[in-house]
Amino acid sequence: MAGSPHDRARPAAGGSFSLADCAAAPFLFDADWTHPIDPRFVHLRAYRARLLARPSSARVVDEARPFASTSRSARPTATEPPPGAKPMTDPAALVPAAELAARNRLRFPNESDAYRRARQALLAEEIELRRHIERVAEMRRALPPGGAVTGDYRFEGTQGPVDFAGLFGDKQTLVVYSWMFGPQRARPCPMCTSLLSAWDGEARDIGQRVALAVVARSPIDRLTAFARERGWRHLRLYSDLDGAYSRDYFAVDAQGGDGDQAAFNVFTRRDGVIRHFWSGEMGFETADPGQDPRGAPDLMPLWTVLDCTPEGRGTDWYPSLDYA
């Protein structure tokens, strides 16, 4: 079964469930927990999901769940949280994704049996994806304290000059997006602008939890003029007056040039000390073949929507500032 990413997700011994399938179910259940099956093996993963979705398999897993905390099949976590951090969710304590998928009763008009089998297998993968996103978020929240912010960073906002601490307002966490709109640019980056257009609608909601600031190296009058052109109403825009913040936090060309780089940084203010908490660090060096460099989860709602369509993101289209 595991010899090729293109192996079929069918019963191992033909068209009906057999002893071979009965033997494969516990093996694949334990194997994926101890060493996750490579996502390239789409059909093998789908076969495992189908086996575990059978009522008999689901019942065995459910009855074993009280013993999950001592089971050797629990998948190990990548890192240990620092002292005092909230423990990460134990994957072995969760209902198997295939079992949750089997509870789904949605059926759409005129769908085929083949469609439903494939959709149920995909649903199990989507549940696993959701869980992996949460595991990564838990690891991010458990990071040790980052470096202290010691630079004398100065900005100009719509209300006048402000220092770095002033960007926090009354919040203890600050999110800073570095917008690629430096003084050398005639117009801002279309990709950054597409992202910020979506965030403008969410800015007031985000502001209930954390502070959000958008920083660029162009003068504030230039930034606000474009914001009016774009119809932005809620984003807090700031000009990095001498570019010091942008240089220190990787929003300019790392090779020493004057080019802009998009950057997404999170900072905390605890007990009077401002520290760097996290930054997106996925770039060209970490991109997979055939894909643009991007983070995970992707910050752009645009791509989330397109990922749900048959066309997907495509390889020859990007947002524009204007459409004829």
C-alpha cells in the first residue's frame, strides 16, 4: 500500500472488507501516531481514514480512549513547553479525525457514492489540518521570552509623533505589519495592499484584543492619501521616520539595499518590558517547489477562499491595485 503516493484507497484484498483490512487498521492507526504518514501518500491516508471510520474500528478506538494517556501510540510533541506554560493538547486524547468525519450527515443533491467517499476522506484530513494548526498555535504561544526591544524607534501617525511604546496604546500585545510602500516606490505593493484591504474590515475587531499598527517608510501624508484612495477607514498607519525599526525587524532588503520587505512582527509588554514575541520567518529559503514563499496559516483571506475552489491560487495571477 505504501509504495507510491498514487496507490489507491481501496480495500487491500479487493472490493470487500477482508482480514487484510482488519489487520491493516490497527497498524496504520499506530503508525500514523508515532510517525505521521507523508502527505504525499494521499490514497494511503484516505485508506487509513476509511478503515478508522468503520463502526467496529471507531468503537475500539473509543473504548481505548480512557487509556490514551499511557499509550505508547501517542504522537510525541515537537518541543516541551517552558515551565508554567499551559500544557499542549494531548493528541491521543482526541476523538480520531476519521471518527469525527463519520459523524457527518451532510449529503448534497445528486452527489455520487464516489464523491461522498472522497469527501469523507478529505473531511478527515481537514479535521487533522485544523488540529495541526492549533498544535502549532499552542507551540507559538509557549515560546520562551524573545529579545528585549531596545531601539529608540520613532514614528509619525495621523495624531503626530509617537515612540514604540506608544504603538501599544492600552494593550499588552502589539502586532506590526510592515507595508511595502517606501519612498522609492511610485505605488505600494499590490499583495500587501490586498492583505491590508481585508484587514481594514477586521481592524476594529482585532483592536479589542491587541494593538495593530501598519508601518511603512513613506511620509505619513503619502500613506494616508493612499488609504483614502483605497477607502480604508480603520487601520492605524505610521511612518517609520528614520527607517530604524524597518532595518532592525527585517522590513528592508536584507542585503543592504533600499528595497522593501513585507514583515509581520508581534511584540509583548509585560512588567514594563517590551519584547519581541514572534515573527513570520518563512521566505524564499523555506518555500516548497512550485510555490511562492508564504506563511502558514496564510495571513491573506484571499488565498483561503481561492484554496477552496477548483482553480486554486493558480501560478500566473496576483492581486492588482486596480482592475479595468
